[in-house]
Amino acid sequence: MYNIDLSGKNALVFGVANQRSIAWHIARTLDQAGARIVLSYVNDRVGRSVERLGSQLSSPPVLVECDVSDDANVESAFDALASEIDGIDVIVHSIAFANREDLGGPFIDTPREGFRLALDISAYSLVSVARYAAPMMKGRGGSIITMTFQASDRVFPGYNVMGTAKAALENEVRQLAWDLGRDDIRINAISAGPVDTLSSRVISGYRDMKRAHADRSPMGRNITHEEVANTALFLCSPMSSGITGEVIHVDTGYHVMGI
Ligand code: NAD
């Protein structure tokens, strides 16, 4: 029997908004495995509910505000953290944003500004976070995890510009794996099937995507938040020490199907 023990490890989790957030489920699982949790939230308003949630962890998390749409913010968040913790072993990047009107209707109508915004927050932010995190992760056997969706390479009507962002994000995972590998930092993406969250519910066609996964995937059901969190635990543990630059599907096998 192997147990994953993350005692003595610091895990910085971006993207908790509420109790349904994938990031929250990952944070809870890493906490249960013994990691010290740092929760990063986008703004004051979200910060209050993150603070309430954080009190459910086994010890109070370090909290840090960070809006990833601005590099200066990302830099000052890591500066603030450097005085609180001695290094970072795990980063969970579980962030996406697009204007609601760009997550429905014809993709061809995506305006330039909506495209820029979605790609900036949902894809570029991983590069920015990895750059400022790397000095604090170097030589510790660190692991970065980001969240993607199969719309990176297949068409899911309604997912629109977020599919383009996920394609960019997955490419970044491969390029960052090369940049960071010699510093003993791994980076991987989890491609999750649909789960109910604040973000997923605003995608037009989300219900159809969820139904299609349940009906057509080899396992004949949807995934759970816990299945994603358990895969994240594996990816940030020594059990996955040889894996980097990878996209792991947690989708009850939906991506292998042709019909
Ligand atoms: P969520 O709404 O709970 O999480 C999205 C997070 O992004 C929120 O915490 C939000 O505050 C944060 N965020 C948005 N703009 C930000 C900014 N400028 N700076 C910092 N943080 C910002 O929804 P979720 O479904 O848990 O999404 C997490 C990740 O999982 C996303 O990348 C999403 O695309 C991905 N994903 C979700 C599903 C699903 O079905 N829910 C499936 C596959 C992948």
C-alpha cells in the first residue's frame, strides 16, 4: 500500500472561488495529504469566501490576493509569499475567464477584445505564474498543474474562444516543461470532463456536453470533483516523478471515442 505524503511541502493553489471550484477540491485533497496550503484569490470579494472556506482546512492557509491579468500583481504576490514561506513545491493553476457573450453563438463572431481577454487570463497567466514561481521552486522536485478541456483540439459548440485558449495552454505546458525540466520542476495539465462550477455553467451548451459525456464515454457516467483532485494529488507527488509536459484526461474516457 502506497500512501502519498506531502508533509513539509508548500502548495500554492490559484482559482478557488467557491466550494464547487475544482481548485478548492484540489486544495482540500492536498491538505489531507499533509501539504501546507496557500490560497490565491482574484479580488477582495472572492477573498472573503475563500477565507471562510480556508477555515475548513486542517490548518489555516496563507492567503494571497492575485489578479493574474497584470504581471505586476503576479510579481508582488510572489514577493509577499517569499516572506511567508521558504519555497514552493506545488502550484495549481485553475484559472479561466472569458466574456459570457463569447461563450455561445458562432465562434466566428468572437471580437478581438474578447479573444485577447480570454487568452490573456486563461492561457498567458500560466506563463506569468510559472516565471515568477520558478525561483521559489527550483531544485525542490516541484510540480505545476493546470486545468484544460478537450475543446483544445475538438469542437464543442459554445466553448468557442475558450477552446482556443485551452489549445494555447496545452502548448505552453509542453514548452514550459522544456524550460523548467532541468530545474527539477515538472508541469502537466489535467483535461477534465464537465463538472458543475461557476465557470462551466455559463458556457452555452454545457448541459449538452455533460449529457454527451455521460451517455457516450466508455465508463458511461460523468466525472466527479474528487477524481480530478486525486489526479492532481498524483501529479504533484513523487509517484509521477517521471511525467512532465503531459495532458492527462480525467473524463471517464470520453476523448477516445469516435462517436
Ligand atoms: P471556477 O469558476 O470555480 O474557477 C475559475 C477561477 O478562475 C475562479 O476562482 C476565478 O476567480 C479565477 N479567475 C478568473 N479570472 C481571474 C484573474 N484575472 N486572476 C485570478 N483568478 C482569476 O470554475 P472551475 O470550473 O473550477 O475552473 C477552473 C479551471 O478548470 C478552469 O481553467 C476551467 O477552464 C477548467 N476546467 C473546468 C471544467 C469544468 O467542467 N468545470 C472542465 C475542464 C476544465
